[in-house]
Amino acid sequence: MRIRSSEHRVLVADRVEANENEPRRTQPDVVLAPEDARLSSYARAAYDPDDPVARMARSLRLSIAASTRADAMPVRSVAILGIGAPFEASVVAANLAISYAQAATPTVLVDANLASPAQHALLGMPQTAGLAAALAGDDDARSLVEPSAVRNLSVLVAGRSGPDAAVLLDGERFHRRAMPLLDSFGMMVVDVGMTHNDPPTLCEAVDAAILIVRRGSTPVEAIRHVADRLGEMRTALVGTLLAT
């Protein structure tokens, strides 16, 4: 399956404040008003359900819903991996998570791109303690999740990580310290970010994966290699998106 993403060249909007002293805080909504700049403008699905990126996210959500795990159970966790398209992967992860939330599914978006996190900027969240602290055993992941401006969507930011970031992205560690979030949420979207060679073994812990590749620059051999490694991990590959 291939879903083509549209080209988008919108600058990331800064977070705004309602007055000089207090940040603007309102009840989370399914669709935000255009003038509400709590989220980045790249989070298109949050503002305009008819935007091409929002439609792409809905199509992707429906494709995931049509997939099942090896045990015939529904997919409840999906990793987004970029091969030569790290920022595009983060944008897809954010909009896919928003789409699930808009469909009334309590959703948690986990930023596992510890080397170059983006979800705190895309979703307007403070970059405080997050997944890195949970994987290191410093905090319980459930205590670090924060609600976003979109109803039904919560975020576990990457947090501050050191030179051992790659070690933290271990499948068994992620299973023990992050996957329990599914006790509280119906869906987990994991932004893995850039995959240079092998996908991190955290992919062993999730049900499915989606690859984001870039037209004209992502080698076919790299796509095949990552797909083969996901197969060895028994992680279903449910889609490949072509970023133009």
C-alpha cells in the first residue's frame, strides 16, 4: 500500500499567550480554531479536517484499522519510522495521533526520537521529563503523560536524554516501561524518527509500523532492509508513505 502525502511548506507557528502573564488555556477540543496557535501549523488535522494532510491521516488510520496482529487482535500501537525523512515522519505521527483522537479514541503520542525530538514543538508541549526518564527507570511513564490541546490526545515527550539514548530504545525496556500506557489509552502512536540502518528494537514491542520515505533520495535497498528487519521482529508493516 502507498499513500502519497502532499507537499507542505508551512512554517512552524510559535506558541502564543493570551496575555502577558498567563498562557492561554482552554478546554481541549477536537478541532481547533484557525487562530488558536497552541499547536504547530504542521499539525494540520487539528485545525482543518479537509486539509490534504488530515485526509491522509484518516486514510492511514482506516488502513491500520483494517489490519490485524498475528494473533488476529486489533492493532493498538504503531511506530512511525522515517528513512531519509525524519521530520516528515514526525509530522505524520502527530497528524495520525490527532486523527485517532478526533475519532473519539483516547490516544497517547510517544516521542521516541530521543536524538532529535519534535513532538513537543508540534503539539505545543513543554520539553520536560519524558520517555527518556521513563526508560531509564527514573519515573513512571503514566505520571509523565500530559494532555494536549486536542481532546482525547495526550503526549509523552522525549525528554532530556544523554549519550545512552540508543541503549534506552530497547524492546524489552520499552515493553516494560512504556507499553503499560495502553492500560489507559486505546491507541499508541510512537514517533521513532530517523532510521539510518536498523530500526530500534523498541519496534518489537509495538503491533505495527509505517515507513516514511522521500522521493528521489531514499534508496530502495534501505527500504527493503528496514522492512526485512521489521519482519524479523514480527512487527507488521502496514504502510509506506512517499514524501514528495
